Amino acid sequence: MPLGSPLPVPARLEHVWGTATVHNTNATQEQIKKLGDEVHLRCPVANMIVLSGCVLDIHWRIVEVD
């Protein structure tokens, strides 16, 4: 796009999503959800993403590996 021309979409992230997988743990799914909530509150990168107006949607799950 040439400089000065209008942008067709905003030049920023609008939605970040994904899955955080926890392997081989004795934790319950409820405990893993609480961990995810704490990360969301305390992680400086997550904080920066949310404060920018971006939606941060991370699903936390447990996977047992034999």
C-alpha cells in the first residue's frame, strides 16, 4: 500500500487464540483453568495484548502421555 493511502483493515491484532497443552500432570482441569487465569492476569505479554484491545482467547487443556 502506498504511504498516505487509507488502510483497508486496522494495522493491529484483533483476536489471538490458541490452546495451551499441559502434559503429564496430576492437576485437575479446574486447577489448570485457574493456572490459565493467573497467567492471563500476570503475564506481561498477555497484559499488553489485552490492553491493546485485542481479544485473547486461550484454551487450557490436559493431555496424558503414556
